[in-house]
Amino acid sequence: MTTVAHAHDTTDSPFALSHLDSLESEAVHIFREVAGEFERPVILFSGGKDSIVMLHLALKAFAPAPVPFTLLHVDTGHNFPEVLEYRDRVVAEHGLRLHVASVQEYIDAGKLRERPDGTRNPLQTVPLTEAIQQHRFDAVFGGGRRDEEKARAKERVFSLRDEFSQWDPRRQRPELWQLYNGRHAPGEHVRVFPLSNWTELDVWQYIQREKIDLPEIYFAHEREVFQRNGMWLTAGDWGGPKDTESVETRLVRYRTVGDMSCTGAVDSDATTLEAVITEIAASRLTERGATRADDKMSEAAMEDRKREGYF
């Protein structure tokens, strides 16, 4: 009797892709799809690990040609110096074009007002949306992942935003068989998430496999920090610590990097990629749930900001 092999039995096939290869292939496909559908795409690049992986994938997608997209960073003025130095170094190394939208400039011009708590992450929305309108970007790549936060878990890979950059969950489009609908009216644009199906552990394992360089802030180091609302925050000109908060030197690292005023460090002795991966595999808290104060302002803090135009 002849045995017929089913098409889906690829476990032992020499052509089967590994988990990381499948994720990479999907992301590369998304980058190329956007290049073919849109006129003025841009990549949000902060120097954080997700945007670093995203840029690495974009470089792979179009090699040996240059990346056909510009980069955009919304600088709060309270970013970690190590991350900004990394951002500028990578831009120069690859000959990329970088637009910087400055929250500080908006504050100085009276267009934005400092918050009482000193955090500037929520203030990024206006500079971001105005930069998109000014440069007429019609597709904006972001490093958001569905495992990070429940509002991000709702969003499609191609996420339509209206002429005010606002997100309406009811306008989500089906994405069957990895077919992406980039149609949009004049003034609208699409937010694109190539890492949607990745997890934090996937990101770190890919960084290890691809030997991607990262800012040292992601590895354990001694830093002056103080505790607020259960998180270790970096002392700085942004408004911390208060008189009642004491600064101490601890061995910490960062799982996610944003504005210094709302990004907490975690106690860690992980100084290598292997140690970081082991630490993440054992964690039961998402990176944003454990270290981002801006997501703890309310139960729907992220979704509210996304509806206003935030990423």
C-alpha cells in the first residue's frame, strides 16, 4: 500500500522554517508589502530594542539596496542618554535619514503643558501626529507587539488611522491569509506593526541569533534609582526624586525603554544575552506591566491614548 504524505506534515521536512525564521519571514513580507503599496512610509525609531529589531528586519528586507524609508523619533526630552547615543550612532552607520519631533520644543512654544507628575510620555501624541501630517507619511511602522498590552492585542498588523490620527477599533479590517488592506482616504494613514506576533522572548532570542548590538541599558549595571509606586525610577532633571524619596545605587537593567519619568528598572544581575533570556523565560509579568507607569494610570490607559493618536 502506498502511503500519501499530507501537505501539512512538515515537522521533519528539511524545508520547514524554525519559529524565528517564520516570524522573520512574516516581518520581511510586511516591509516589502508596505514598500509596494504606500508612497511615504516612515519607521518609528527610538533606539529601544523593538525598534532596533524592526530596523534590522528592514535592512534585511531590502539588502543590498538601502532602506527606502526615513526614520522618525518623538523625543520627550527625558530620554535615556545611552539610548539617544545609540540612535544617532546607528543612523550614521547606515546612512539613514532621521526626523526628530521634540516634545520640549512644543512645551517651549506653549503648544503643550508639563504634567504635574513630570511624565512626558502622554505628551508625545501631538508632536507625533503633527509630524505625520507635516511630512505626509501614509504608513508608519511601529514596534508594538500583541503580548505587551491588551489594547495592542486588539490591533491588526495594518491599523487604519483617520485624518486626526485617531484609532477606532470598529474599523479594524480582516487580515486572512496575511493579505493586508492598505487602502485609505486622503489625510488618513496606516500604522503598521511587523512585530505583532512576536513575544518579548522571541525578540531577545532573535537578537541573540542575529548578534544585534543593543544599548548597554538593557543589561545589568549599577545605577542611582529611587522607588515610586513599586518601581525603580532613574533620578534626573525630569522631577524625581521628591524630598521624601531616597536615592540608592542598585544593580538593575531595563526591560523596556521610554521616558525616564515613567520607565522603571528591574533588579537584575543579567549581564549577558543568555542571562537575560533565562530571566525573561521565568518572568510572569509583561515588560510594560512590570515597568511602565504610564500604563498604570487607568485600566484603559493605553487604549485611550491610542484612540487619541498615540502608538
